[in-house]
Amino acid sequence: MKKGLIFVTLLSFWALGSVRAQKLGYVDSEYITSKMPAYQKALADIDKFAEKWSKDIQDKYTEIDKLQRTYQAEEILLTEAMKRERLRIISEKEREAREYNNKVFGYEGLLFEKKKELMKPVTETVMRAIDKVATQKRLGMVLDKASEGVVILYTNPIYDYTDYVMEELGLATDPKAKSNVTTAEAATTAVPDKELNPGGNSKSNTSKPTKQPK
């Protein structure tokens, strides 16, 4: 048991040493895409599809409400067979409305697929730019500061390659958003949990540092 533990420990140190031997960099994909006209257009198109499908669903429930009110108003005049048929129709319409709602807004539904379709060109464009910058700068690994799957409690601005990717995409950076955040970043480890996002990324450093010559 102890030998196994020692082996795992040594393996962990070996893996850590391998990572440290590589030249690392990070980018902020959220900041990059926010400056891309193609991304903004994709968001607008997604909203249009969502609004259209929401209206279709609302129309279905409006029809159901109309059928229910008509049934209540005429119920006293209907035979038992007619009542059952009216209620069957209403129940069927309700089932169709629920199924359509799940089909559109449910897990991996139409809206989810439409988002993937519209965002794919934007994602591919950004990835090509990142690949090019990583090759030019000889980076062994590039992390995404905006990703929920990556926890960054401290980042040194000199390793931020966001601006290089922005430059590769022909996007202008916002000078007002840049500042010297070395002091703020150094204190990041003392930030309370409530100031960390759900993915664990620190949001204390939201400005983009000035691009450093490499």
C-alpha cells in the first residue's frame, strides 16, 4: 500500500515537472468574443429563434385556454359523450404543447442545437487564431481564463496572450479596460468565496493587461 502511494506521489511530481517545463499562456475567450461582430450577430439570431419558438408555444396555450373557456360556457348544454370528447381534445392539445416546449427548450433541444450551429463558425475562428498565436509564441499549453473548468486564483499579466489573439482576429482592444493589476492579483488568494464565480474563477481581475512584447 505504501509503495503504491509513493509511486503515485512520484508520478504526480513528474507530471508537475513536465507541465512546468512547458511555456504556458492563457487567454480570455469571453473578452475576445465580446469584441467580435460575428458573435454579436449570432447572439441576436439566437434570440430571434428563441422569441419565435416562444410565440409558437404561447399560441398553443392561448388556443387551449380558449377551448377551456368555451367548454365551461357550454358545459351545461353538452351531453356526457360531448363533454368527454371536448375534454379529450383539450387534454391532447395540452400534451402537444408540453411536448413541443420540451422539444424546443428541453435538454439538447432545438434551441440548444441552433446555438451550436450559429456559434460553431465563431468558435472555429477563435480557435484558429489561438492555434496560430500558440505556434508563433511556442506555447506548450494555452488556458482559457473564462472557462468554468479552469480555476485561476492568480494570473501574471505577462502570460496573458488575449491581445495577441485579438490582434490575429483584427479586433481592437479597449485601452480603458487595461490597467496595472499586479497588486490586485497578488491579493487574489485572500478573496472570499462569494467573490468567485461558480466555476471557481476569480473575477477580481476583469481588466485586460497591456500586451507585453515576447
